[in-house]
Amino acid sequence: MALEDLTDPSAVLRALEEFRGLGQRNFLKKYGFGSSRGWMLVDADGHEYDAKAIIGAAHGYQYPAQGPLPQSDFHGGQPTARKLRELGFEILEPTTRRNSVWTRDELILALELYVRHRPSLPDDRHPDVIELSSLLNRLARTAISRSEGSFRNANGVAMKLQNFRSLDPSQKGKGLSKGGKAEVELWKLFAEDPERLRSVAKAIRAAVTGVQNFPTPEPEGEDAEEGKILTRLHQIRERDYRIVERRKLQALRANGALHCDACGFNFSLKYGDRGNGFIECHHAKPVSGLQPGEKTKLNDLILLCANCHRMVHSRRPWLSLEELRQIIISD
């Protein structure tokens, strides 16, 4: 038996199907392999599979009389990757594998899944875990994600649920405690407000599934509490030239001038002709309520000077117009 004997792509596909059915842990245990150190087969949905273990199992499918290849009988790494690529499969190498820190968007979706299922958490074979893994891989491929995105396999999603479990007082110390500050912050923010959590997760899901090539405005201050993708959707709305100009025209007709709704600053009074028509717009609708394709209404936009607009976005949580006015009055 040898690695070179494997020639049938359908045998690999059958091994992948078994992997999905058993889950990573049980699959590796069945065939006697350890977890990969970075060489992963990636399917069309972005799911990851330990490449060497897949080769071993696939050999057994192609040659039932000989059985699977034991891990001691062939080398992983480049030889395994070369063989799988010859058979038409995509391989991530350790230097290119995208295994970065979980983003706020990803953590919100994972927390919503945790709250939805607790106290009985799903493992990596559960359809909801597999579905979220696929969704997170779509999120990683959006333009608003990161230059080095992250593939999240089902096992990684199931482990992240255990990180949240360690933060849950009702679980009495169960779970995995290797989560970071972001998990703690989101737990404090959303765990006792499941309705808001569901609303935010629903909006993120809609944005991920509804947008193919997400424009990427330059960030202003911190992202909203609800994560990066909804922040970018918010920025796109308030920078839409057509609706912004219509909102300015509405204000001019009503008041004869453009002034900041928070502090009253008027650019034309301060700067003369240079300031005529100058004001920024802020989308006042809650970020979690934004949906791709939804039309922005004139009343969704408030007029703000540049300083007040930056203060709204300067840190989490973002300020409402009334909160901003109260700060100005108190000064």
C-alpha cells in the first residue's frame, strides 16, 4: 500500500462525507490520525478537513481489500498536498492557512447560536454548527472582512461555543476558558438581552447573504457594538450622495440654512461662501436594523458637523443625538 496508489477522486469525496458524518474528533480517532498541523483540504463551502487523515481513509474506499493507509505508512505535508491537488482538491498550507482571531461579527453569530441552544450545546456534527461554519466562511470572503480571512470549520465553531459556556454562570465552570476579552465583552453586552442579540445576528446574516462585493469605506472611529459588517453598511447609507443631497435640500427648504442638529454649528456663517452647502449626514437608525437593499428614508438621516459626527463614532457604544446634545449642554 502506498500514497501513489490513490487515483480516484470519488474515494476522497466519500472520505469527506464520512468526516462530515462523524465529525473531526471521531473521524481522526477511527483512522488513528492526529489533528493536522496546518495542511487542510478545503471544500467549495470553505469547510476544512485534515488532509493526511482524508488520504488514509480514501485509500480504504478505493481499495477495500487493502484498507485505509495508516499514518505511519506515508508522509503528510507536501506529499499529501501534492496528491490531493493532482486529484483536483484545494489545499491550505501552514503558511497560507487563515486561522486568525475571531472577529466581532463572528463572535456575535456564535454567541447567538450558543444562547439559542443552551444548556444542551450542539457538537461539530449538528446541522446548525455546520451551517454557521459555512456562513462564517462566506463572511471571511467579503471585502469588509480582512486581507487574511479565516476559515472556520465545524469543530472550531463547536469549540467557540464552549468558550461562551465557560462565561455562563448557569453552567458552573463548564466549558473551555481560552476565550479572549472580546468574548467577555460580548457576553456582558448581549447575554441578558437575547432579543437584541437575535436582532443583531439576523441583520449580520442578512448582510452576509445579501451582499456579494461589499464596498469598504474608510473606518471612522470604532466599529459599532454590532460589528464590522453592519458598521460598513451604516457608513454606506450615510455616504449615499443622492439621499444626502435630498436631505440637505429638505433642511434648506425648512430652515433656510444648514446647521448641526447637535450643536447648531453653521458652516456658511463661519466660513462664508466656502462653507455654503457643507454639512455631514449621520444615519440615526439602529445599526442592527439595517438590511441590504433597504431604502434609506430622509428622516433616517440627521445633519451633523464634522466634530459631532466623529464624536458619535469615536467609541462604543455610539451616541444617540440626544446623548450627544446632553454632552454639549453639560459643557
